[in-house]
Amino acid sequence: MEVEVKAQDLLSYEGDALIVNLFEGVNQPGGATRAVDKALAGSIAAAIRRQEFKGKLHERLLLHTFGRLPVEQVLVIGLGKQEAFTLDRIRSASAEALRHLRDVGAGRVGSIIHGAGAGGIEAGQAACAVTEGALLGLYRFGKYKKPEDHEEKAIQKLTLLERDRAKIRAIQDGAHRGRILAEATILARDMVNEPANTLTPSELADRARKMARALGLTVKTLERADMKKLGIGALLGVAQGSEEPPKLIVVTYKGKKRKGKGPHLGFVGKGITFDSGGISIKPSEGMEAMKGDMAGGAAVLAAVKGIAELKLPVDVTAIVPATENLPSGTAQRPGDIVKAMNGKTIEVINTDAEGRLILADGLCYACDMGVTHVVDVATLTGACVVALGSLRTGAFTTDPGLMRRVKEAGEASGEKLWELPLDDEYGEQIKSDYADMKNVGGRKAGAITAAKLLANFVGKTPWVHLDIAGTSQAEKDQGYQVKGATGAMVRTLIHLAMDFTAARHG
């Protein structure tokens, strides 16, 4: 979908539909909505009086103009209570409004910039949020569906309308930034939604290579032999049950002008392209969703794409240990002991706790190459889903300063986080009689003990672990999240890089 910005009065916009808004509890429309209401002979005010429309968040009022405006329809979208208004509500309202208009056949839509008026939000920020919400909310993954006999409904163009020419440059910049953030997230969604017979570790590496080359980034892929030389034994242990060769994918963006100056962020993403559980096999019900066990890997690759397109002056490396986890005659067994890249050994109690094994080597590799800060993203534990559901991503850290910045990035992107503890005593649960540690610590505090294991592989490097097991998938369309892959943490990682950039220039 094309997104354009025009210095134009709403009432003169020519297209299929126009979007305006209303806060909950407002009895008389104001601003642009008032002007549209006046042109429609008070239809919006009348609906409010009759309590047909109250302005609740995502509530919709669709009106036909009958020639009173150069558009066929006007959609009033509810923004909820003004005191609860946020950038994320802009994203959400934009998505709901455009999805509704797509469903009724609109192709060209004009919109006010939600929040830039009575909402009190800077115009560029509001335009960024409107654009993000629009593109993410209209996302569909139909690659493997047979085309319908009739043309599928789609919105071709969204026009952001603003009368004040002094704001146009900021709005254009905001819309550009919003497109980059949304398209990076969509890249991750596309990869996670792909079936595992298509998106193998080799295919994931190929896509990373194509993306990197298109953006002028450095990319390398470590093969099985390379990993053996480096002692990457935990990843290779997981990989030994599959005929698909494992890959360690490394993509680096150089945004700094001078070598060795400033931060070098390391993003490590779990890349299990299909997880059967291995010998500790999962129940068959719902196992098809395990094609998405590489959502962390998709997130870190997509984040580097967005950072590169924004041309942020910070160095970032994405590292994705990628493999399948399958049962076979060569598969890793419970009771096996593997050695990670830093020499620490892990006793495998449950082969379905494989994500932490491959991340152990991914984190070692990141720290070994000299990143100054490391964040890993992984669909790691069902225990995190039990604890936090699908609303918040679990967050763990050894560095409160980095955690604060990650939380702020999450708030800026609208991706909610919740920090869980990493008390030393939790480490008792993963002590092994035969190795330095074991890969599971029992039913209690499962998300925490998984993070405690990972902490053994970051040394003194500031580190945050993000468990997206509950947030990587949406069960239904709601706001700018659509059913299927969400692209969780892509925008948070990009905002984190923005924060490091701002800190350097602040």
C-alpha cells in the first residue's frame, strides 16, 4: 500500500473514504471531525446524541456522504478516553479503521493524523504511528492460498491529510520512519508464517544473505565444519537429529563513522525452524505451530534491516543459530552432555529444552566478537506463557541499565515487557551431578531457570533476554496485530538502537 502526505483540507479530499476520529465522552465533535460533521449536516453529532456512537476505542461509525463530500463514505473511529490516549492507541485505531474500510471495498482512503490535534502528540510521531498501524493492520499472509476468482479487496493508497504546511516535513519524516518500522516487522512475520518445509535453516540463511546484500551489509554463514572448529557443541548437539544442515547466521551493520568508538549492539535470535521436541517429543496437537520457533531469529534479522534503512549511527550484529530439532537415530538423547563455545558443559535432561542450548553458543559467539551489549530474543519457554500470557514479553537481565533502556524501547514501540527476577538461588535448580549445569530445572520457575542457564554464556557483557513464547503469535485480529505471526520485538530492537544513537548525540 502506498502512503502519501498532502497539505490539503480534509473536505476537498477525493477518494473512496475518509477517516476522522472521536474521543470517548465527547458530546460535540471538534476540529476536523467537526468540519466533516458540518458538511454531513450533523450526522456525527446526531449519532452521538442517539448513543449510536460513543467513541470507545476501536468503535466505528460508517456514514455515506450522499454527495456532500468528494468521498463516498466517512468512517469515524473511536479513540477511547482522552486521558488514556497513547501512540499505541494511534497505531491500533489506524489499523482497525483501515481494515474496516478494506472490508467494505474502499481502495483510496484519506485520513486525519490521529493524535496530532486534540491528542497533543507531535505531528511526526503521530504520523509514524498512523503509518505503522495501517501497514501492520492490513497485513495478510496469502502466499499459499489459491487466488479467488474475483479480485481480492485491498487498499491501494492511504493519504495523510494536514492543512498546516509547516508540519508537512515532520509528517513526511514520520510516515517514512513508520513505513520502515512496519516493513521490518512484516519481514519477520513473513518468515515466521512460512511452513518449515520451505523455511529450512539453509533457506533462512539464504534470505538473510539476500537481505544483507541488498542493504550493503556484511554477512557470513558458519557451516557445521566451521562450528566444530570453534567448539560450538551445544548447537551441533541439537542439530544432529536432522538431515537439514545447521547454520550460524551473522549479519553486521556498520553505522559508526570511526572504528572502535561507541556501542556495538549484538542481537541473538533463536532459529529453530521446526521444533518437534526431539526425543522428548511434543504432543501432536498444535505441533504445526512449531514452524514459528524461529521467531526470535526472524526478529533480530528484521531489526537489522530496519536499523540499516534508518541509517542509524550505531553498529549492530544479528546472530541466528539455526537448526531443526527432530527425533531420529542420530538425535541427541536425554542424558547427553554437550560443551558450548566457552567450554562450559550442559547435561541434556530434556531435548525439548533445545532453544537455550543453541542460544548458549549464539551468545558466546556474540560476546567473543566483542559486542558491547547483547539482547537475545527467543520463543523459549511455555512457562513464560503460563506466567504472562500473550500480552507481555518476559524480560530478564544481568544489567539494570540495559534493562531500563530495553523497557523504554518497548514502551516507545507499544510492545509490552515484564521483568522477571534472576536471583542467584534459582541457579540451584539447574545444577548437574555430571556437568557444569543441566538444561532444565523442573516445573518451578521454568522461564527463570532457562534464563539462568543463558546467563552463563554472556560473561560480563550487559545482557537482556526476551522470552517471546507468548507474544510471537496472535490468535485473532486485534488492533495492528493480525492472526498469526506478530513480528514481536522487531520494533523494540530498532527503538533500542535509536536510543543508543540519541545517547551518543545527546
